[in-house]
Amino acid sequence: MSRFTTTLKTEQTDRRTYTLLDDLVLADDDERVITVPARFTTDFASIQVLHNAFLFVLFALVSGYGNYAATVHDFLYSGGQVSRKEADAVLYRALRAEGVARWRAWLFWAGVRIGGAKHYTKTPTRSGFSSSGDQ
């Protein structure tokens, strides 16, 4: 089972964004270690366009849950380290590692599968994870 090996430590930088003060590390199920570096900026699980009734209801059901997992997901989406499909699968596993209920984790997953494509960056950057567990 995936597990977080560090604590999420952030500082709010504006109304919707937060900056990591320390690295956030997820030991993922597939034996990868994913490291979100300090100074990475996240908006957690915010949905920026709430004019769609479905997205509004979805947001209301997931709001306030999964900040650790959402930070890892934002990092994976911003750097192209893995495919979008794999980033979304990591989100689900990270949510479960964080203790989010299966049904709520599934809603998160469904939401990013439905509306996340335009936020995904395909250009690879620093990997942020290793197979051996080294940083």
C-alpha cells in the first residue's frame, strides 16, 4: 500500500495557492518514491471553473480532503514525469494512503479523468522519483 513518509508543510502564498516548505515524499504502490520538492506551488484540489453543476457538486464532496495526494498529483501534472493516466492512478492510491474513503477517492479520480486533460503538461522535467528509493 502507498504511504507518505513525510509530513505536508506549506505556507499560503495567496488566496488559492500554497508553497511547500519541505519535500513531500510518497512511497507509491509500484515501488517508486515520488518526491515533490520544497518550494513547489500547489492549489491542492481546487476546481477553478465552478459554473458546471456537476463539477460544483463534485467539488463540494471532495473539498477539504486529500491535500497530500492533490499536491503529488499537481506535481505529476506539471512536469510530465508519467502519463496522465498514471498520474491519475497515483492520485487514487495517494488518497487511499492518506485515509480518504474509497468512494471519495473514486470521485477525485473521476473528476480528474473528466476535467484534468487541459491541466496536464506533457513536457518532462526533473523526475522527482526513483525506483530504488533514493532521492
